[in-house]
Amino acid sequence: MNSESSVGGAGRRVAIVVARFNERVTSMMLAGCRQTLLDAGLEAQDIEVRFAPGAWELPLACQLLAASERFHAVIAIGAVIRGETAHFDFISAECAAGLQRVALDTGVPVAFGVLTAETGEQALERADPARKNKGREAALAALDMIALASEIAGDNG
């Protein structure tokens, strides 16, 4: 994906759902995501942030927001860090599948900003605003999908 989006966000509404679990990581991702949307021209009041307990709950929270028909895109932010059990595999796979299903079922773009990391250090590196903040990348993907959906629908505004 490009590191920059040429898509403007003015006049668009975006919801961000953030998993509270691994909050040190997800709070950095939220900051990067939100700032990217503001930089693209969205107004602060057009960005709605909601919190879910963890990655497992992200798909339902995103579905509720997408189904409300108030948003041009929904961004899911979370961090799943591998532990000593298979829990990581189940949560990360089901979260990804659930978020994809929300997008397909509602027709609302759902940007995947869920880190799957082997270690906490690896997750922090990927959330670091001075490096490649994955929240920022999720915002760029959402903006690109808003533009694509508008283009396909014949709406240039």
C-alpha cells in the first residue's frame, strides 16, 4: 500500500473501533489513525471513536456502526500478541474473518488495523508513530476504499 493517500476526507464520516486489550499499543495506533484522518480533511466531529474490550469483539462493534448507515468507512484497531497457547491463532483468524464479513455484508469499507505480533516489542514497533504506525496505514486504506466506493457508485464528491 502507498504510504500516502491522495484521497481527501472532507465531507466524509468515519468510525474507529479500538480494542482496549493491549491498550499501550492500540492507543498509539488510534493517535496515528485519527491524525491521518484529520490531515486528510475530515473534521473532528466526523470521526467517531468507540472502544471494544478486545479483538474478539471488534467485528460486532464494527458491524453495529456500519449498519447504522452513518459512516463512509469503519476502521478496526487492535493488537493480538502471541502467547503460550493457541488462543492467538483463534482470535486473530476469527477477528480477520469477522471484519471481512462485516464489509461484505454491509457494503461499508472496514479497514483492518489489527496487529498480529509475536512479541509485545514487535507490536510496539509497528504502532510507533515515528516508525510505521499501522493505525495510520489503516486510515489510509479506509480513505482509499471510500474513494473507490464513491467512484464505483458514480459519486465524485
